[in-house]
Amino acid sequence: MKLEDASSGSLGPVIEVIQSILNQTGYILPALVLFIIALAIKYPNRLPGTTDPKHRPGVYFPPGADPLIGHTRMIVGFGSEGQFENFKALSDATPAGSWNVSFLGTSSMTFVNRPEYLEYIQKTNFDNFPKGSQFTGRLGDLLGVTGIFVADGHPWKTQRKQASHMFSNREFNTWVRAVIHNELDDISALLDNVTAKNGPGKLILPELMFRYTLSSFAKMAFAANLNCLSPDPDSLKRPVPFAVAFDRAQAIINDRFITPGWYIWEKFNKTGRDMRSSIKTIREFGLDIIHKRLAERQDEKKDPLAPVEGTKKEQLKKEGKDLLDFFMDLTTDPEELLIVVLNFIIAGRDTTAQSLSWLFYELMAHPEHVPKIRKEIAEKFGEPEGGVRLDYESFRELPYTVACLHEAIRLHPAVPKNGKAVMKDDVIIPQGPNPDNLPPVRVFAGERVGWSDWVMARTPAIWGADCEEYNPSRFLETDEAGKLHLRNFGQWKSHYFNAGPRLCLGMNLATYEATAFIAAVLPRFNFEWATAAQGQKSAWPPQYANSVTHPIKDPYLVNVTRVKA
Ligand code: HEM
């Protein structure tokens, strides 16, 4: 039957539409439709160009994938609630914890949630698994493409070398200690003020932690006083433009990881405008300080003790060197210095504040640890009236306290999910003794590999049957003389600080900052979960908010009382 004949029958209207389309587009549209159908047949459950799951023996391929878009619907659905619980369910589907998905915006990604695999990716064949352009692309407008947190290859190596030199330098540690003591004086005074009136004072504790780490990291990095923390409890309510902009930019970056085509939408939508205006605020603030410091450096050549107007350096001048002091030896380009500062703040600030927030929740859930921490601190450092001020290295004398902190970080890792690019086809071979007989995992060039420290913390094969419990004693051991020590599981098992050549550089700094807070505050104040009637907004147990890092959703309210009236 010819088209003309058919057009007079019941198919008439349809044929007319087809004819009109053919008249307008020639054969381009039908060819396109046929091409898409052919692609959908070739890729019935994954993105075009990705490898058939049958080439990945031992790797779980979740059901429910769609032609051409793979698991996009599933992953976007995970973005809102219970993301890590979902990751864990997928990980539990095979004994080796590996699963593969492909989704728009990221291509194919294989998750390998075992330390044995991570050692291969992050050490044995390190060069084959860089952070990659997807990471740089999503973070680059805020953090530059050469910053330590974002870069690969030569720029990363240069930054890493200089930063490692700084972190192990006594003058930097002296500066850090001066900054931390300064902040803790303010925090102690603030808590005294909160509890000054009769009855308990109320406080959003995670907000205090965020102010503590933001204020201290800005000082450690470039001696900038953000004025976000003072003895006045109302200072916690005052918005700080730099912090507001930084928080907004970070939230947008997180969304970019689950928003296909984000770079197109952001050119036109409110999110994009917010991002550009946040970056402007951050840059103006940062560059202003950096220009002052560069000018100061010129002046210092004339007068090394001259104070720096508008920076905290004038007060803490002679106490060591900050991050800018170290990096100004490497470059005097303000743009490069800004990138260094921002990478440092992003690496250190949220991670430490969130770890402290989860720790204090765990201590409220398991109050039996509080007297033991207080006893350890009192035995080692006494009970001075305004609270203890720890020296940089003295957290090593507090194994019980550090065990409580590390157990909180294990269960609530500050970087709960992470990933790398795959440069060449590879086989991830489990490293070490491999008692669980984990199979090798095949990955292909152009894909990504990922893992979740949140999931690994809850994997019995890694941490034992009680893995989901808060149990600081797993980090403790006693020597023959009965002395308590912190147990070292090695960086692959204790992977929440990352591992291999990109091991977190701030591990000791974070442990110091957090234990210094505990030692200053916990012996003097009690913290108790506020009730809903008192204004509590957080669930119990707290839920996590979806982010690049691991914040608590609806930061919790506590009642604060003094230990000694
Ligand atoms: C409890 C707090 C912290 C945790 C759990 C933590 C964890 C991590 C993790 C998992 C990474 C790897 C991130 C990635 O590859 O994408 C990392 C990298 C890094 N961290 Fe930390 N971190 C903490 C605090 C800090 C602090 C206070 C600093 C100091 C500024 C810091 C500095 C860095 C740096 C510079 C890197 C990049 C290292 C590199 O790529 O060579 N971290 N950290």
C-alpha cells in the first residue's frame, strides 16, 4: 500500500503528520529516531559508550537501569534522602562490596568499598586514578584548578610539597597554637556568658563549632579576623558575609555532582547567579587581605615588627608563621595565594567542625564516656579555672579522648563519599593478604571509581560485628605496664583521613583543634540534648544533610550548664 492510499483510510491523520514532518525535515528526523532506537538496543541499561556489565564479573549491577540514561533516575533519587543507606544496601549485595552504575553527568562509576581495593587505586597504581576533570570542573571556579584539594600532577605535587613542609614546621604549629588558644578564650567566655543567668543556657552547638573552625582557619591561613566569634552569645547569630558565601558555594558544588548539565543551567538560573555572587564575595574579601599582607611583607623588609592593619596578625605577631607566610615564599601572585588559602579553608574547616558536632552528639548518646574524658584531662593537665589550653602535640597524652573523637569520625566520616577518574583500562587487584578472597575488579578508561567511608565504617568484614556501634575502646590498647595507648589500624583501614600519597595533611591539626576544644570546654560545662518543647529542631539521632562533606541536618540545640556552679 502506498502512502497516498493509506492517507485516505483510518491511518490517515497519522500518515499526514508523518508526511508533514518528512516535508519539513527531510530524512534527518527519522534517521535520528532510528539512530536513537539502535543506541537504546545497544545500551539497554547504561549510558552510550559505557561497558556492558557482563565484563565486570563479581561487580553488582543494580536492577532498574534505563536505556541510554542508565541509573540516572536512581542516583538522582538518592540525592535527597538516605543516600548512604542506599549506597550500603548496594554494597551489601555482593560479598566484595563492589557495584557499578552509569548516570548522566558522571559516566560509568564502579564503587569499591574495601581497603584492599583502595590501596591499589590510591597507592599501587596512583597515577592511573587522578581526581580528574569532573572534579576540577565542578570545583574549579571556586577553588582554582591548581589548588591542592583539586589539582593532579605537577601543580598538586608542588602544593603538596610546600604544604607538607608547612604542616611539619614548628613556626606554623606555634601560630596554630596561638590562634586556637585565642579562640578558646573567646569560646570559654561565651559559654560563661550563656550560663551566667540562672538555669541552663541554650545554644546551637554545631553553630559554635562552625564559628570556631571558620574563625581559626581564617587566622591560621591568612591572619584574617572574620569577627564571627566573640564572648557575646549573640555573635553566633550574626551572619558573616564570607561564611554565608562560602557555605552557599559549597552547597552548589555538591549539587553539581548530581545535576546532569549543571554547567548549562547555571548560565541562566538563580543557582548560577548565586554561585557567581558568592565567588565574588569570597574573592573580594580574600584578595583584600592578601594585598595587605603582600604590602606588609614589603614593609617588613624595612621594619619586621610593624603591625598589619586590619588583620589579627598585629596582636599575635611574634607567635610563629601562618600559611601565607609559607606560600609567599613560593609566589607573590595574589590569585595563586587566594587559591592556596581557599583550598586550605575548604579542606580543614567543615571537616573539623562536623567531626566535633558528631562527637558531641555521640557523647550525649553515650554519656558514660564523659567522666572518663574529664578524668583523663584532669589527671594529665589539672583543672585550671578557665579550662585547659592544650599544646599542639599534647593530644598524644590523651588516648581516651582521642579514641572518642576518632570513633566519632569513623562512624561519621567528614568526607563520606569520594571518587577518582580512570585514565587507562585497569584491573583493581586487592592489596595485602586478602583473607576474604576479594576478586579483582575491572575498570575502563574514561570511567570513575568511587567509595564511601560511611559504608566502610558499617561493614562487618572491615570493623567487626559491632561496626555500627559507637565504641571508642576499639581504638584503645593497654601495654604491659598497664598504660593506655591509641591503637593504630593503619591508614587503609582508618581510611576516613584518606590514604596513600594524598593522605590528609591536616590529620594532626584536626585532632589537635578538636581535642583542644574538648579539653577547654568539657571539664567545665555539661551539654544536654534540648527537648522539642525547648525548641529542638533536630531529629534524634540526627540525620545528615546531603553535601560534599558530612554536616548534620538541622543543627541541634543543647542546654548548657556549668559543672561547678
Ligand atoms: C576531622 C577532620 C578531617 C578529616 C576527616 C579529613 C579528611 C580528609 C580526606 C578524606 C581527604 C581526601 C579528600 C579528597 O581526596 O578529596 C583530605 C584531604 C586533605 N585534607 Fe583533610 N580532613 C580533616 C581535616 C583537615 C584539616 C584540619 C586540614 C588542614 C587544613 C586538612 C587538610 C587536608 C588537605 C590539604 C588535603 C588534600 C591532600 C592532598 O590531596 O594531597 N584536613 N582530608
